[in-house]
Amino acid sequence: MCGGKGERLKAGEKPMLKVCGKRLIDHSLSELKDFEILAVTSPFTPNTEKYLESIGVKFYRAKGRGFIEDYIEACKILRICEPILIVSADLVYFRKGILKEVVNFYKISGKPALKVVSANRPIGINVVDASMIDYEQDESIFIISEEDVVNINTIEDAKRAEEIWKLREKDLQKDLKKS
């Protein structure tokens, strides 16, 4: 999902914003490398569309009515009728492989939907059964630490992600020196 207006951040197209050394969209694409990817954009993200096209990532341009409305639109228009992993393009991942963990948890949950939360707030990672897209779906909850994934909605969020990144980089350097 990379079609939001990014109004709270006030920094242009949010997927193109660099945080922790790379564009937000690239953080998601890296974490999704083992998945089939269809980006959902909107009229608000033309530069994101150009970028996706330049790197060969397929996208669907939704109307830009909102996160949920846009993925529902994409599922209906593209006739997607299976469980789908929905990921916001404004996430910085510090726990690699977390999306595989989410999908594995979903598979054993026995429920048609799953929501990932951190500090009792949705983080922007969900699984829904697109065959039931018009209905409220019973969901399981997957809880992560606030330092596993950071959702970038404000400048403060970006600063917090940068701080975590720098701390992790220092720890990695210490570990390398010990080896």
C-alpha cells in the first residue's frame, strides 16, 4: 500500500522519503522479496509509480480514498479471491523475516484475517481473505515489539527509526570487532 497522501509527515510522497539510508518503499520491497508483489498506488503518488515502473514492480492505481478502501478496490477490480498480505509502504523493518513469521502465524491461526500490532496499535501489516472482502472478518492478532518495525507517520517517527538504526549499527560493529 503506497498511495496515501502523507499529510501528517508533510514531506511529499511518503514512500519516496529516505529513512535509515533508503526510501521507505525500498524497506518494504526488501522485506517482501520472497513474495509476489502488487503495489497499490493512487493519484497522490505519481513519483512512486514512476519509481516502481523503473524497477519492474507491478502496481495498480486505486482512487486514493483511503488505506482500506484502496485495497478493497484493488481486490475487487483485479478479482483477487485468496488470502493476501497487506503491507504499508511506510514501515522500517528492524526484525528481518517478520513478514514470513506473520504469514506462518496466519496459516495456523484458523481465522480469515490477521492484524499486526505494536504497543496496542495497528502497525500497517494485515492479512485478509480477499474472497470475503465485503464482510467483517474475525481476526487474530500478532504482537510485535516497538523496535521490530517502525511505522513512519511523523517526523518524530522517522527520528525514532534513525535512532534505532544507529544503535543497531553500533551493536553490529561491536559484534564484528569481537569476531
